[in-house]
Amino acid sequence: MPTEPPAPKPEPVPPLEFGDMCSLFGKWCRANVASAVLLASSFGLLVYFYGYYYAFHNGTQSTALWASLAWNSENNQEHSWFVLPISIGLLWYHREKIREARKEPSNLGLVWLLFGVATFVAGVRMIDARTAVISFPIIIYGWVLFLWGREVARVFVFPCIFLLFMVPVGALLHNTVFLQLLVADTVKFLASLIGVGVEQIGTSLRASDGKFNFDIAEGCSGIRSLMAMITLSTLYVHFTQRETWKQWVIIAGSVVFAVIGNVGRIFSVVLVARFIDEGFAAGRYHDYSGLVVFFPSAVGAMLGFAKLLNTDWRAVAKEAVKPERAAVGRKTGGPISYDY
């Protein structure tokens, strides 16, 4: 009996390029003129109110200007310059999901839009630009939900949440002395294990023989490293973890990852100062030790913790017990069973 030939495999759909996205967006605009006009006018209002409505600092700064001026090294907030480009990149990464999502406008988006607008107005009335910045992702999410519906808005949830990293919080979280003290205590302990005498006075570490004297600055072991790890951990769990509880556990562990990275960094600076040269340790090595030691240590801790969290420990335990049961079976001459 003749057999039917196998059905041909469907050809893979090529990923959307930028030109394809523009073409699809143009088609949507032509098919939804009213929504396109609303989109354009809303975008214009966003640009005006966030970029050109000078409501802060005695009427000399808009929300965007105030935020950009706060993204500085003094506030340990330089990472905020990359938040918006990364959010846009995340949307581009998920462009296939956006294309395949069902487009069904939802009036629920109006609720989010009104909430976002109310938040912005509250920020202006209270002269609190930070609150006005928080309103931005809320308005974007409501905007998308109203125009394209729940499935598209679901893709926008994480990029909108990620936009909250634009909110300047360095001035609010500068009190991270406990992290500096924890790092100093740990480095002193590690140094004592290898016979390097280190005296600690608060956040300062000084060699017993006076060969070096370092102060652990807030920027080195405080909010800067903590914010860097929270941002990195948030991106990591978005791409690798599907269970919500695991995502939150790893993000919460950012404090520990930052401490591990800083301990490794400061300890390496102490070793370089003790065995090589204090000037080199406090100068060029210190400047590059973040890339050389901090990030590998902190990221390694994050990856290791995630691996432990995702390991099937019941399966590991079963594999560990099998050789023991096999040995017992050989001694007794009885059958070897691996059923559990």
C-alpha cells in the first residue's frame, strides 16, 4: 500500500526588520486613522509636558531636565541614562510577540491613563519631580492597553516596569553605611586568614605596618553597586526565569551579590597594596577593579545562586542514593531496585 509523502515542513518566518515594523505600523495607521491621530497627539503631549513644561526648580526645569540632571555620579545614578534605550531594546527583542498578539483595544487603558495623568499632576502640585517621573511608565502602559489591548500591553509590562529605574533614588538611599561596614569587616577577616594585618576604624582599612590606608567610599560599596546589581538581576530574571517567586528571590539577592562583589574588589585592592604597590592599588587598579573583580564576582554569585535555585534537588538526592543501594544489593545478593 503506497504511503503518503510526509507533509512539507513550514518555512520559518524571517524575523521582523526595522523596515518591516515601519511598514506594519503604517498599515495600522491607515486602517485606524482615529487611533493614529490619538497616538500622535498623545505623543506630542508627552513630549511637551515631560520635556517643555517647566514646573520644577522655580520654573526653570521640566521633568525630563530635572531627571537628567539627577543622573550623575554624585547621586550614583549614571545607570539611568541607559534605562530608556534598554527598554526600547527589550520591545525590539519581543517584536515578534507584538506582531502576533491580538489587537483588541481596551477601555481599561483609560483607567491607567487617568491614573498616570493624576500621578503627574500630583507631582507638579507637590513640586515633586520624582513623582512626575514615576507617572511616565504608567501613562505608556495605559496608552498601549487602550490602543492595542491586553496581549500587546502584556509585552509592555516589563519594559514599563524597567523604566522605573529612571527615577532618581540615589539621594534617598545614600545611607548605606551598613554595607560599607559589612564589607570592611569581611575584608579584615579575610586578610587575617592569610596573615595580612589590617586595622579597621569604621569604614577605613589600614595596614598594621602602615603600608596602606584606604577608606571604603559610599560609591564603592553602597548605592552604586547595589543599583547596578538590582538592574542587572532584573534583566537576568526577565530572560531566564519563568516562575515569579524565583524572579523576586533573585532580585532580592542583589544585596548579597553586591556585597560579595565589593568584598572581592576591596580585598583584591588590599592584596595589591600589600604585595605590589600602594600607589598602583589606590590608582589605576582601583579604577579598573570594578570591571576586573566586582562584576565577575557579583555576576558569578548571581549565576551560582540561580543555578542552586533551579536545581532539582530531589533528583540529585536520588542519584546520590543509587550507588549506596547498589552496594547493599551486591552485599546481600538480593535484587537492586531503584524505585522510589
